[in-house]
Amino acid sequence: MTATRALGVCYYPEHWPEAMWPEDARRMTDMGIAFVRIGEFAWSRLEPARGRLEFDWLERAIDTLHDAGLKVVLGTPTATPPKWLVDEMPEMLPIDVEGHARGFGSRRHCCFSHEGYQRECVRIVTALAERFGTHDAVVGWQIDNEYACHDTARSWSAPALQGFRLWLAEKYGNIDRLNFAWGNVFWSMDYPDFHSVELPGLTPSEHNPAHRMDFYRYSSDQIARFNRLQVDVVRQLSPGRDVIHNFMGRTLTFDHFKVGSDLDISSWDCYPLGFLEDRLEVDDAWRQRFMRTGDPDLQAFHHDLYRATSKGRWWVMELQPGPVNWADHNPAPRDGMIRLWSWEAFAHGAEVVSYFRWRQAPFAQEQMHAGLLRPDSVEADGADAAKTMSEELARLDLPPTETAPVAIIFDYASSWAWETQPQGREFDYFRLIFDFYRGLRARGLSVDFLPPDTSDLSAYQMVIIPGLFAWNETLVTALRSYTGLVLAGPRTGSKTSSFSIPETMPPDLPAPIIDVTVSQVESLPANCPVPIAGADGTLKFWREFLEPGADCNVVVESQDGQPVLVRQGNFHYLGGWPDSALLARIINDLGQQAGLSLLALPDELRVRRDGAVTYAFNYGERAIDLETVGLSGTYLLGESTLKPSGVAIIEA
């Protein structure tokens, strides 16, 4: 099954009287909905007691949706284990770093390392797949729900400790290799055997970074393994159906590329207003400016990232249809924004945009979370957006997404590394990558993300590699043959995979690629930037002192005469974290050299240029004349004067 630009919705038939289901299904179809996700939180109703499987109600719900012409994505219910199961094996509960159990009463109350819980998940998924795996309505499966949400990727439980020790033994073979790799001679931290290794919990001072890094790798691997257990069942018992998981925004505690490699479709849950409130480092003025629209780049960032994790096929599984319930403040979207967010997802290649949820629940934790319908079944604002989107999608035949001209290497392990040893309070991997992404978007550039072990870069005119923790030979080999422009740094190649400074010093690249040495680094308070010579712009947060070799040319210097940006052939290394002015200058200069088509966009305007088609989105409060920023052509949707919350689709 492959969908092309369709709408979906998340539905919970177990929350509503069965007599309402047929009318709900009819209204969904009338609204233009094609896909319905159900079942992901229903374990207690599917199995109210061990072995007492009650699937008939779910089959009636699926049949009802199918009779209305709807396609079903069936969720596996493993993010919400029922109380009877927790009572049977309380050791399945995750434990936080301070030793506190995170108990029953919400969701995600399970440790990925607990083998008993893994078996129970396989059992319930097997039963569901045997019953519904070949049902004509079921076109896909969502495995679990929002891995790592609520900070649950890592557990300091007894099962996690046992699993971590086994993982270390398999990785290192003998304890001497582990002690050497971790540098345990320092502070007398040597371990006599694997059974004596503890989880990296609370210590009087900083914990060994290599130890923490391996624990973070282990925890990520456990999520990938947990996901694969269910995927294997579904593929065997429900052939031909798509396998999906729904990721979350700015969730970096596990490797989405590894999980995505087992999926057909990556999806994510897109909440622009909530994420602006709690997942971005922006000042109050910026937050106020975009309070009802969301940040102009954050949604697109995740669209592009998650498109990469499953090799191009991706959905928005949950899109905010109104005020949410979980942020510190929960404003309503500005008129038109739900439609704008929907179109922006399709512009970045989404197959399906699914709204969360069909009807606002009048009870429990999410009763303040809007739906397409109010609790009394009257249509809410999101319903109008869905109807409009359905009409516009039906009359537009748009080409599929093409490869972007620019790529960013994205590495989850680098996020764990700089979380482990930031060296400066502000050094955050996501924040660094997002700055580069925002800078590229401000110049009208479309971006693809690539995993850190990418072997072929030839499709791109420019590749950006900020903050890469440690090189791998696959990527280095790809760089040797790549003829486009490369911009790496800061902090790229500053460690080995075992969290040591490389013997050859950072950035740890062979001289034929670039001959430069980072001799020293400093982290800087936000109010102490380093000015750049002869131009606006500064280095903020992080600065490196560079020693270029004979074949390495200095392109940008600081006012105190230190090299900031150096070049050798097509490879550029940036020794610091640029502010927006310096980054704009660098992107402009390198973009021109790479032959890229650059625009100069205001903060409120963002575009996605995809072959002959350009999509434009106005996040601002005033109309924008698109011709003044260099956009022209035949308007398939919208017009050249783009109103607030407006969308335009232009064909060159």
C-alpha cells in the first residue's frame, strides 16, 4: 500500500458508545479522511485479564470503518501495559537515575530491557496479528507509540543493568579491553569483571563519559531491538501491510535511523505550538511573535529528518488540530495554520497527514486536547481545515518529492556525546544542527538529512557536517571522492568512538582532505562572543583555535587574528559556532560557489523548492509579496500576495 497525499485521523472507538461508530465513520469520509489509526492504547480492553482476549469489539470497529470506505492503521498497544500485568511483574517498571520507579497511572511505564515484558508484547501482538493481519481494512500497523516520550528511553532498573553487562561483554570480549577503551586507569576506575560494572548513575563528580556513552548506546539499541521483535511478528502474520512508528519532536535519546531501518514508513507527531513553547531555545520576543503559528523552521526540520530515517516514505501521524494540553501554555492556532501545517508536510513529501484526534475526550489526562470535533460532536476549527485540505488535494496533481541540493549529516550518537560532556552549558547538538538548518532555509534552500555512515554524497551540491562526534570510515571514504562543497565543524571529529581525543588531534581527518589541527578549544558565555574581522557576525558559545597546514587557506578570521573558517580544495572547516549573521555570510558565499539558487527570505516566509514546484508559507502577521523575494511562475494554489497563514504553490 502506498498513499499519495491523503488525510487521516486518530480514533478511539473504545472511548465512545458503539452506536456512535457508524456516524463517526460516515462523517470522517464526508470530511475527506482516508486513513484511521486505532488501538494503540487499548490493551486493557483487548485483554482485561491474562488470557481473556476480547477482540470482538475491535473487529466490529474495524468493520464499521471499512464499511464507510476507510483504511485502518492498527496500533500495537504496548505503550500502555494494563494494571494486571504490572502487578504480575512490577520489576518491568522503568527506574529513573535517582532510583525511583516510574509507575502505573499514565503510559510508557515499561522498561525496554525487561525480557518478560518483551515476551508479553510479542504475545499480544501475535494474537492481534493472527486475528486482524489479513483483514481487508487493515493496511498498516503502528508499532507501539512515541518511543522515549516522557524521558523513558533510559532505565536504571535491574533488568537494564543485567542487559547492559551482557551488551558490554559482547562488545568488548574481555574486561581489559573495556578498561582501556573507557580510560578507567583515570581516578582508579578499573573494573575486575563485567559483573561489577554498574549503570552510570549519580556520582560525586562527573561520571566517566565513555561509560555513559556506552550506556546511551545500549539504551538506544534496546529500543531498536524492542521495535524489531514486533515488526517481525507483523511481517510474518500480516504480509503486504506497511509497518510504521510515530516518532516525536526533538527526541534524541535513541537512534531513529536504526529503528527506521526496520520500518516501511517513519511518521512523527507534529505539535507546532507546544514544541515552540518547550523545545526551542528562542527568546520571549520570538516566542510571542510565533505563539499561534509555531516556529517557521521546526516542523520542516522534523519532516526532513524523519523522511530520511525510512528512506523517503513518511507520514505525520498526529497533527495538532487546536490547543493541546501538555505545554506550559496552550494557545489556539491562528486561523489558517492547521491548513498551512498540513500543506507544509505534503511539500516535504508526506504521504499522509493525520490529525490528532477525531473527537476531544471529555475525561482523563487529554481532556483539554482539541480534536476535529468537540466533546459534544460539534465540528471544531480543525474540521474546516481538513475539509479544505481534502478539496485542494483532490484537484491538484503534484509531482513526488525530489532530492534536495543540500544535505546535513545528522548523528544521534553526537547528541549523546555532547549531552555527556558539553564542555559549555549551551553546547547542544540539536541546537547546533537547527541553527545550520535555519540558516539554509533563510536562503530558500531545501535540505535532506543523511545518516552518519552515508557512503555516497554525489547527489548533493553541498554537504554540511556540524558537530559530528567521531568519524566513521564509510563517511570519510565518501568525502574522498565527493566533488561538491563540504562545510564541517565545529567540534566535528573531536573524539574517537570510545570518547577519547584522537591521537592526530581534531578534526581527525587525513591531510589530503584537509590539513588543519584544532590545538585548543574554549566555551564562551552567551554575553562574550568573539567578533569576526571585517564583517558583521561573531562566534557564540564555542571557539576553536586552528592551526592550518601549508595547503589550507584561511577564509575568515576573528578580530584577534585567529583563523575561523579554513579551506582546502572543496573542504571547509569552521572553528566555532557562528551567530546568524556569520552563518548567513558563510552560506551565501559557499552557496554561490556551489552554484545554488539563493533567496533572501524574511523570518516569516519559508519555501520548499522541489524541482519545478515551489511551495511558500507565510508564518507572519502581514501579507507578503512573493515577487519581491524572487518567486514567480504559474500559481497552482494561492496568489503572489501571500496572506498571513497563506499557502502558495508555484510551478516554474
